[in-house]
Amino acid sequence: MCVTTAPGVFDQDDATGIVVLLTRVPEAAHLDAVRRAVACCPSGALTLTEDPEPETPHHSEGVVP
């Protein structure tokens, strides 16, 4: 299911049928498809760990970094 849901991220070995991860860090454009693939994985073998949004640095007024 993951191969058809997110083909830019997953592939399947023709000989073994094993799913192959094409990229460790999917592009932002693929994230919704990856989330769906993880949710519908029949074996539950997939997980997705997302980094939180990076914090913006805080600068005090009048201080030049």
C-alpha cells in the first residue's frame, strides 16, 4: 500500500516483494502522502518521525549579533 500511496518515497523489490525506502528524509511535497502511507500500512511496519518547527532566534533590541 505504501508504494502506491507514496511512490516518490517507497518502492517494492520485484523479486522479494520487500518495500524499499527511496529517501530517508522525504521532500515537503511528499509528506502528506507519507503520512497516509504510514497510517494505512497493513503490517504496521512504518513510522514517521517529524522534527518540530525550528524556533526563530530571539535578539534583544539594540544588540548586534
